[in-house]
Amino acid sequence: MTRIFSGIKPTGHLTLGNYLGALRQWVEVDQHRADSVFCVVDLHALTVEHDPARVRRLSRQAATLMLAAGLDPARCTLFVQSHVDEHARLSYLLECIASDGEMRRMIQYKEKSVRERERGGSVRLSLLTYPVLMAADILAYGADEVPVGEDQTQHVELTRDLAVRFNQRYGHTFVVPRATPPKVAARVMDLQDPTSKMGKSHESGAGIVYLLDEPEVVRKKILRAVTDSGREVGYDREAKPGVSNLLEILAACEGTGPEALSGAFSSYGELKKATAEAVVALLRPVRERHMELCADPGRVDAVLREGAEKARAVARPTVDAAYRAIGLLPAG
Ligand code: AQP
């Protein structure tokens, strides 16, 4: 059976980008067709300036939202990365076959290191090595597929390179995975700056729809979205980034394509209204279920505890095999 691994980083409140670009596909498709492993990748949240209490809170919130969105612990494994030591164990081995040049070429590193410097902080070494930890996350589970948004495909390419390199040098140990981005909304853009990604850790909240935003707030953000010059509603990412972003969001909500929708609106205002209502309707059940789960925190804890046990049982044999293959003496 195909195995899938993917994760969400608790660096901020989950966004519509996380939902359309990743979570929804995990819920609606992946958990039904494959042996699926989903993770709150909390160690990755420590790669930039962080507040410990906030990371803890956001980790729980992310897990709760993943359940609220419809991940079913009977169909998939859901856990928190730091609860399973195998991720950090394997990451070190992979650092021993990765080069610093490879790390410095990662687009997210380039972008985030600039942001950290602009904020006046230093750049943590873990920000540079984070793609290796992500490779360990994936390879520890022998994942065949990694459903991620477009922003993460470069990291999956790196994971493939590391798996092939390790296998060639030390004998076949890892499955070589591939990224499987969604067909629509693989890159949801910020509503106030449609040339940059809607990212949960970005400072301006006005262009970001959070999954837990009240319906009125969602409507306001979408109705105030930046659009483009001209009046015609057409899909063209380069020439009309704002309108195209709205068309992609609406298309993803309705399960259709953005080009097909572009003829349906005679003004930007109409498109915005339709998009706002579609997003409100899409998120309503997630918000409601999230509220129910918040009233029962013991349930979330139990899911995460069982998930970590299941995850450990899958990851440990692969990581142990990698330790032996690379030349480390097994403990007696
Ligand atoms: N805007 C987006 N459009 C489509 N997919 C997206 N994803 C994130 N933003 C968008 C996908 O969501 C999954 C979880 O992402 P992540 O938490 O691992 O981190 P990220 O990709 O770095 O997401 P953010 O929200 O932008 O976080 P920050 O701001 O901290 O960097 C991934 O599959 C991702 O592709």
C-alpha cells in the first residue's frame, strides 16, 4: 500500500493556504487511499525566534484543527514530531551526507534568513539545516508520496537526493519519495500582496484568512482583497495576480478549475462576494468541530498519544537500519 507522510508547522494559526494546499487533500483523498502519516512538526517551529508557550499552544491547536478538518485517527496516524525521537536521530545521519551548499540553495532558507535579519535577530543554524530534518521526517516512514503545497516541493527534491545518495553509499535503506501537490490552489497568495504566498507566520494578518477567523472577518478580508487594473475577470497569474488568486480560491472551494470560472463574473466585486461566501461555507464545519474538540482536550491528547506509538513502531526499524548501514555499532 502506498505510504504518505506530510506535516504542518506550528509557527502561526493555520491559514486557508494550509487548508487548500494541503490539509483538505489529506482529509478528502489521501487518508482514504493510502497508509497516511500526518504530523505537527513542532521541531521545525524552533528554527526561528519563538515563544515557548506559543509554540506549545499552536501545536495543540494545529492538531485539533487537523482533527476538526476531518483527519480520522482510525484511518491515519496523527502525532506530534517531538514525541517520536526517530526524527532527530535520523536527521543527524542525513546531515552527515548533506552539504552546506545544498542547504544554502533552498529558497525558503534564503527568504526566511533575510526576514530574520531584518527583524534584528540572528539566523539559527537549525533554519539552515531544517530541510534535512524534513527529509528525516519523510524517510523515517518510508513514504512514497509527500502531499505538499508548491512551496515545499524543493525540500522534497532534496529529500529524494539524500535518499538516493544514502542508498548508493550505504546500501538500500530508504524509499525515494515524490511530492504530490494539489492540482488547484497549490499556492494560495496573500490577499493584500498577491505576489507573495499566504504564510501563517507573516506579520500582516489583513491578507491572510485563518481557519479560525469569524465569518465576518473572512468576508471583510476577501472583500478588501487587492485586485488588478482593468475590469475583466480573467485568469492570468502574471498579468492579474490578485484576480487569479481569488479565482483559484473559489475554484478550489467549488472543486472546479479557475479558467472555467473566469467567464462567470462581470465584475471584481461579484467575484469577491462569491469567493467570500464559498470560503465561509467551506470553513464553517471546521470551526464548529474545532469548538467541540476544544471542549474535550482529553480526546486530542489520547489521539496524539496513540498516534506517537504507531509512528514510533513504523519509524524505529528504518532508523535503526540506517544507523547500522552507515557504520554505527549497534547497542548490545
Ligand atoms: N499559501 C499556501 N498555499 C498552498 N499551500 C500552502 N501550504 C502552506 N502555505 C500554503 C502548505 O501547507 C502545508 C503545511 O505548511 P507548513 O506548516 O509546513 O509550512 P509552510 O509551507 O512554511 O507554511 P506557512 O503557512 O507559510 O508557514 P510559515 O509562514 O511559518 O513559513 C505544506 O504542505 C505547505 O506546502
